[in-house]
Amino acid sequence: MAVVTDNHSGAGPSNRHLLGSFVESVLDDDSTSSEFDAGLNIDDSDDCASESKTRNELNETATISISHATKFAVPQHISDRSSSSPISILKVQCRSDPRFISNTRRSWKSLPAADLDKILQQANALNSSIQHTQSAPPLRRNSVSFDTIRVRLYSQTVGDNPAVSYGPPISLDWDYVEQEEVTVDDYESQRPKRRTLRQMALSYYHRKNLLLLQYGVSEGDLKKAKKQAERIKMKRSITKTFLPVMTVESALESASRRAMHLVRHK
């Protein structure tokens, strides 16, 4: 048995050359080998617990003070290495999950091997989903179709829209006469030719004759509607004329409101 002791009170050696600095001989006794394992605090029952520690905590646990050195026995496989090569103090195996750790100081745990079965399973699922998407029937386009047409003939009465050149305005009434349903093809084959905007325009005499003779509107109602339309047209023309000075008017109104506010608070 070889014992290495040192009574110096200074700081211990670095962790890199911890074992190589004070281990100089080999002891083949089994009991001393167990003492060495106990001195390094590497117990098989604590494999999984000690593996969760960080690298710094493991190094601090294995640090040995030279002033209180204890007897250690070095196994044969450690004594064969050169004293200059670093020796890892981390465990090589764990009962629950084996780990692969290099002996160099800067190394770390290597990644586990890829699970090929899981990769193949995910690839097969992706291929099956792609094939299902490709084999799905194409989406049907939405379309609108017309079957029958029902025409309503509305009566006319005096209106209030001032957009007329002269005379009373005319508009649709609430009363209507509903005709029979016809198919689209029959309607398109029998309908008259579309009229132009000039043909759809109604003159003053045409509107007056329709309201008086066909729809039974009195002369008094026609005159009243005519005056109301002229009044609305005059107001619109005034607004259109003074539209550029509306900003000045709004500013004057705002100033007057502020002045009234100051007078009231005084």
C-alpha cells in the first residue's frame, strides 16, 4: 500500500491533475480498490442521482484537500494511463439509461441514437395523408341559376324627388299587380327591346297627363308638389353656391361658441 500525505495548508491542486498529482503506485488488493471508489464518492446505488448534478458540482465533490489526505488505492486500469492525460470522474454507465462520456475535460454527453422506427412511422403517416389529399375529388364550383321570373307592375303617384326640370315629380306607388310566372327562356324570347335613357325620360306634359288621367291625381296635389320641389331645388343651389366658404362659416361658429363660453364663466 502506498500512502500520499501532505501537511501543507495551501489550496489543493486543480481538478484536471487531481489524481495524477498524488497517486504514484498501484495496489492490487480488492479492499483498497473499494476504498478508492468510496473516496471518489462513486457508488453504484447513486448512479442516477449523481448524474443529475452539474459538471462543477461533481468536480467540487471529488476535490480532496491535501492537508487532510486519506489513503487511496488506484485500480490497475487507471495506473496504466500517463499522469498527464486527464481522467474523467463522471460515471460511464447508468442503470436506467446508458450514457456515452468522453475522457476529455471539454467533452459532454453525446446525443442518443435516432429512433428509426419512429421516423419511418411519421414518414409513412405523411405519405398516406398526401395520397389521401391527392385522391380526394375536386371541389364543386358554386353557381347560381334562375328558373322562373315573376313581374310586378307598380302604379305611379306624385313624388318628392326635386331632380326634375320642371313640374311635379313622379314616383312609384305601393300598389302593384303581380303577373304570372314565366320561365327565363320564355321571358327572354318575348320581352321587348331595352330602352335607352332618353326613351325612359318623362317630360313635363307626359308626367302631368299620367298623374291626372291615368292615376287620378288632383290639380291641387300637382301644384303643391311642384312648389315643394322648387323650394328644395333653391336650397340646394344656395348650399352649392356657398360651399367654398363653408370652412370660414365653421370657423366663425366655433369662435362665437368660445366667446359665449368665456362670457358665461366671467
